[in-house]
Amino acid sequence: MDSALNRFEEARSVYAESLESRRLIAATGETPQSLRDLSVSLNKAGDVNSALNCFEEARTAYAESLAIMTKLAKDFPMVEDYRKALKDTKARIEGLPQPS
């Protein structure tokens, strides 16, 4: 396995742990910040899966992030960060190859 691929595999493992922690935090006390943090972790997991050509896994992570950011942007329209994150997540999804 080449060095770059190995680093992406390591990153996927680290992001999976982070995602698990973020899910637990959000489940124990769902706040806008905990949901935003979960969305960031989902996007990171999606990014690594995309880099590894695991596009379905990336799409699944991005879709969950999109649902979270859509809710936050709707519930808190005055928070520019949520609108920007929503736009960014949509762009990540659009950047994936279309399923066959």
C-alpha cells in the first residue's frame, strides 16, 4: 500500500472514532453546536471516503450532514455559518461521481 493511501486509511479510522464520539455527544444533549460538530465529522468522514473512491460511503455521510445543516439553517436563519456549511455540504455531494 503506498504512503498516501495508508494515510487516508489511517484518517478514515480516526474520523470514524471522532464520528462515534460526536454521535454520543449529540445523543446525550442535542444542541446546535453538537449538531454542527457532528456535521463537520460527517463531512470529514465523507471527504476521506471520497479520496479512497468509496463514493457510496461518502454520499451517505454527506447526506446525513446535509440533513443536519438543512435543519440548523432553517431553525437559525440568522447564523451565517450554518448557511455556509449547508452550501459547502451541497457542493461536496455535487462533486461526487454519479452512481452507475
